[in-house]
Amino acid sequence: MRRTHLFSLVALATASGVVIAAGDPMASEATLPPDPLLPPTASPARDVETPPEPEPEPPAAGILQIRAAEVYLGDGNRIEDGVVVIENGRIRNVGRGVEIDSSQPVLEHDGVLTAGMVACHSWAGTRGENHDSTRSMLPEARIAYTFHPEHSDFANAVKAGITSIVLAPTGQNLAGGKTCVVKTAGGEVVKKEAHLALSFSGEALRQAVQQFFFFFNAETAVDDGLENTGGPQNGGRYPTSYSGSVAALDAAMADPQGAFAAAANGTLPVLLEAWDRHEVARAAAFAKKHGLRGAVRGAPLAGEVAGVLKDAGLGAIVGPFAVGHARRSLDGLADLSEAGVPFAFSLGASGTDPSQVRMSAAMAVGAGVDPVAAWKALSSDGARLAGVEDRVGRLERGMDADLVLWSGDPMNLATRVKAVFIGGELVHGGMQ
Amino acid sequence: MLGVALAASGLVLAPLSFNNPGFAEGESLLIRAERVIVRPGVELENQSILVQDGVIVAIGEGLAPPDGAREINGAVVCAGFVDPWSALGLDAGAARDSSASAATRSADGVDRWSHAHHLEDALRAGVTSLRVQGGGGAVISGYGSMMRVDPSLGGDDALLLDAANMGATIGLPRGGRTRDIFDRVSEVDRLIGQIESGRKYRESAVEYKYELEEWQKEIEEKEKELEKDFKKAKKDREKDKEKAEEKGKEFKEKKYKEDKKPRKPKYDEDSEAMARVADGEVPLVVQSHRYEELRSLLEKTESYDRLRVLVAGGTEALLHADELQARGVPVIVWPNPMGPARGDEYDGHELSLAASLDEAGVEVLIGSGGSDTSRELRFLAALAVSHGLDPDAALNAITLGAANAFDVGDRIGSVERGKDADLLVLDGDPLDTTARIRFVVSQGRVVVEH
């Protein structure tokens, strides 16, 4: 079920009490045009979706108009009684008092309409193939290759109102490779190379060394009584210390090649995995030293080192915060917000309930974060930190028609997702 | 004194809260609100609530504040939240204890001093009371207790109801391992065995009481008879004695059957506790998740018509919704959005469970899963709403429903005259997580102000 034709909207309208004013639903089949932002070579994930025969030219534009009681633009502004016009999977127009074409369908929504949410980091849907325990440096690895669009993680994310996700490697490789940004329905890879992922996470690096060690040397090492000595018994993966790891990254940046070069010249942002505050500080110093832009990710106490991040010009990708997470993390988000450090939320590991993403933001609001800032973290700031702000995260002419129809304010956790559109197509809600 | 004061002011009041440590004695509070949520689904507009000595003494329009009363104005007032499934305030060892038995009191495992900051967080988040259950590692977990959250109350002063329920866990991983189906279902048999021995214990206690009365009656009759025939009996005895001496035999006193006093059944605290369960004096909360264990539990408890069962967790309870509804078994749901690191018992975990059960007519309560995260109770209820639960049902699940299920509904859970003044003053709807909680009132004392 890749494409949902507009006649599904009739079903949606009937089921959720919204009214379609006009238009022949059968005549308005929408098909995505070829994506101008993607290079002509299709990614493997796209190959999965694309039938072998070439697709016919898109038919005449299908237009859908949605009028909502309130529209959040994603840039912090809200408009009452707003209209969003969708054409060919893109937003053609948005605003108050936008002229409605009565020959085309109109969806009336008595609630809030927003852009789809962006989860700015995730290990979703990658079936564990997002790290390599044998080598520490994999700067050219593309996580996009592991993207499996039919994985249940993505369908679940859609239901929670998340329409774009950054897929990232784990922090077990010093250079884990290049992240990508995908849509949660339809299988589209929005950006094949979104960040270079580097790890400053001592814990993750340690785990990787240990895994490798157990995998290859467990038996002989135990026989030799060397199981806990590390060093050469790690099976050959280097570096084995934290300072050695930082030195290795510094060395890679001294004469940057490939992805490192792209990071050095600013064309590829970095995603720096860092958890403890000293790791955040280390990552920020590294970014500053080598003139990198991007964000740290993990960093539950990022707020307590907000000044360091601000100084290095980095953003922070945090969470998701589970029920019972330390209050300090949430309080810290208010500090990030005040310091002007952009932040966004992670969806975390595969199998995580995507409700955690909006709950993290709602709990942050409960802890004193400005609701507008919290919503931006889930939409426009998330898109910016993902490097796809020209495509998603805001409702603006030319942006992808990734929309969520909510029963009310999405920052109120009790608010329900009524319908989700990706690329102008209904992918959740109504009779879907 | 309280009664006198109220009688003087001409207000009718249920005889409550006389033994409430921590109530705001001698203090009065007048709260004016645009909306008063009396109980879920029942609202009043522009009302004042008068609180004296920790108790709501009047609700009405334009009540005048008594001299010296503190006045608070707010948008919405509702009852303080009640978490029906928590371990907040319990010592971690007591919460997980695998050696608990029926007579174990959760209240004995409470360490409010080291958990004061967590209690404070929960109170700020509007949770004024909760049920703590220890013994989570044991099939029979012992008595759970209803406690007030207010951290200024030490130890037993915080107890609302000591023996609020009997706890049990069925089919949970033990020692970090998931048990197989036979082990899991056999735990139902162990539970039923304990209920049955409780029932028999009470039966034998009743029998003993009856037999003792009978025996005493017989003794009395015999004594009268002996008194009446005292002389004859004395002669007979002397005659018998002489005879015995003549024959050189030892004289034996005549034995009467009345000499055999009925034996008192040996006191057993666990059986005594389970007797209270079998008799429905205290409800039985069974944490159980899978279809099989729940089926076995429902089958085997059916013949105990006084037993009051609640299910906690109930991951697959929806498959038994009809029976749960028909038998009036409430389910305490934990609408926690989980990550992949979760117990096997939560494999089929759905945030829509509360909504689905409620739609099927099963009474739903919402708790924090026996953890110390009661402070997120409001977010959990909001999540259940965002996944389809009716907002009134969700509010009921963390206020009056929870209070009623554990027999403290006459004291807390709603905003009514005569009840303890456990109140929240909010900017908006209690389950709208963007609405701030401005004041938390516990037993008439303003314990949180924002």
C-alpha cells in the first residue's frame, strides 16, 4: 500500500466527520513527481520500491485543500482558520484566506494542522546493521543501504505523527558512516548523506572493543587468563582507549579525505555521539578545532553544558526520554532553549514506541520549556539539524506535503493524531 | 473538636478525618474556580470551595472566606491524582522482595526519607495519594497500602489505609528469567491454594468459635446437674473409692466428655491475611499479563463469590474483556511508551489497551506500573487519551476510580463536601499536559505553589 489515492479521503472524511466540499475523487489521482533534490542514481532503498518498468509521466496534478481551525507553520507561527493547498505532493499554498478552488476537494479539519514531525536520530528499521564491530573507522559507510522501508518501526512512527527520520549508525564505530533522512511511508530517502557520524561515546566504543574481543578471542583468551586485559587481546581493533580514539579522529581531520573532507569544508555536517558531559565538551572542542558544524547526539545533560555547545555552534539531539527519566535532562532543555542552542529529539533504538518522541517534548514543556520551542524541536529545528529544512518541517510553499491533522495542540500529550499525509498522500487515519 | 466546630457552623459532615495526621488543623482555605470538576463528568461553574481543618466543608457560589482564611483563585479545580499502582516511597529491596508472604505489609517497607525528592516530584505533578505494593518478586506479595504523597508526613502518618489490598504476581520473570507456561500457570494454583487455605482457616475459626460456645454451654449444664445431684454424686464417688481400695486398685476419677475442650486452631498470620482476601474484606490485585495466566486466574477464582479481584498490567487482558466486564474485574493499566528493553510480559504492550478495555465496558484504572515514577501519572493518562481513551474515563482512572477500588473513595478522589481536601488548582483541563498545576492542596494544606 504505497500510494493512497484521494478517494480514500472520502472514507477519511466519512469516518472522522470532516467534509469534502467538492471534486471528483476518482479523477484526482496524485502521483509524486521525480524528486529534483535527489541525484539521478536511485538509492538501493528506492530500488526496492521502484517497479522494473519505467514509471509513466505523472498525470494531471491532483489538488487537495485542507482547511483547519488552526495551522502551525513550524517556524513558531500559528494561523487560525488556515488553508493548506497540496499539489503533486508539495505544498502549493498556505495561509489564511487562501482562495479555495471549489472544483477541487476540500478537507475540513476541526483541529490543528501541522507539518509532520522529524525524529532527528534513530536506529529504527535497520535490523542491527548500523555498526561494524571489526573496524573502528567506517567514514564512507552509508546507513541508507540498511534502510528497510517496510520495517514496522516506520509504520509505527507514522501513527505517532513522525514523517521523517534520520537513520544513524550506533556510536560503536569511531566514524560510523553517513546518516540519511528517510520518510516513514513510501520508502523515499530524502537525503542519502545527511551527516558524518562520529563517536565520542566512551561506553559505546568500549562495548565495541569488548564485542570484538568476545567474538574472536573469547576461548583462547580465557584459556590464557587474559580475558580482562584488553590491549592486544581485543582481536586487533584499535584504538582501545578513549584518548587514542580522540587522537585517531584528530589524525583523520589533519589530512581529511572523503567524508572527513566533506565535513571539514562544511558540506557535510557531523553528528557527534556523546553522552557524559565531558564527552559533550570533548566533542564540542573537536568541532570547534576543526571548524565542523552539526550536533551532538545522546547528551542527556546537554543543558548543563549549553554554553559549550553554543560556543561551538552545535545543536543537540536528545532523548527520547522514557517515563521516569531524570528530571535534570528535561530541566536542561530549558537551558538549551535559553542559550539559543537548537535541539531536536531522537527516536532511539529500533522497537522504541515512537510516542516517546512527542512525550519527551511534552514533558519538557511540563518542565518549563516554552511550548513553541518544543514544537520547533519536533518540526523545523529537527529538519534543520537533519539538513532537510528545505523539504520538511515547515508548512511553506514548495515544501513536501507531509502533514499531521491533530485533534488539538500537539504539545498536549492527550491530543490525538487524526490523519497523516506524506507527500500529499494519506498514510494514516480515517479508513486507512 | 472538629465535629464541634462544624456543628457550630451548621454544616453537615461525614465523620471523617478525625485521625488524619498532617491535616491542616485550625487552618481554612477558600478556593474560587471557574470550573470545579466534582468528579469525572460532573462539573460546576464559578464555585468556591471552603476547606477547614483539612476537610472540604462547603462548595457553593460566592462563599465568604472565614477570618484568616487563605484565598486562592484559579481556572480549574479537580481532585488530587491517585496512583493505584506504585512503589514510590518503598525501599527498593522491599519493592522487589521475593520472600514476601501474605502477611507482609508494604507499609513496613516504606522509606519516605530517602525518597523524599521523588515524593516531592510526584506531589508537584499533582499526585496526592498512591497505592504502594511491595513483594514484587513473590507470587503472594503481601498487603499493599494507600499512602499520602506529602513528604512532610513521616512513616505511618502517611498511611491512608494500611491493608488496602493483597498483592500477587503471576507469570512474571523470576530471578531475571521468563518462566515456561507450566510454571506460570502453576503460580495461579499456588495463589488459589493460598486463597483456599485462607477460606478454610476462616471456616475453622468459625467452627472453633461455635464449638467453644457449645462446649461452654455443656459445661454449664453439667455443672448445674452436678450441683443438683451433688450429694448423690459425692456418695457415689466415695463408694467407688472404697470399692477400689478393697480391691487394691487405683481409684480413677470419672471422666466427662465435657472435659475435652475444643482445640483452638493455630494462629497463622498468612492464612489470616488470605482469609480476609477470600472473604472480600481486602481486594486482591494480581499483576498478570498473558492470556493463559489470565484465563486460568479467571477460571479458578470464579467460585469464590466474595473475592474482589483486580488485574494489574493485563497486557493481553483485552482477550478476556467480556469476562472481566461481566465479573466486574477492573484492570490497572500502565500506558507507558516502552523501548525494546522491556520484560517479556510486555511483548504485546499497546498504548490503546486502556481505550479498548474501557470500550468493552471493563473498568480501567491507570497506574505507574509499580515503579517509582508516579510523577508521570498525568502524562500516562494523557497518553491513554491520545490513544483513544475517553478523557472522563482517564480522569476517573487516576482519581475516584482508583480511590473507590481501594476503599478510600469516601475520603479522597473527588471534590465533595466531607472529603479530605486533596485538590489541584490548574490553568486548564487536568489531562491537558500544557496546563500548569498552580497549587496542590493535601489535606487542606497548600503543599505546592507555582
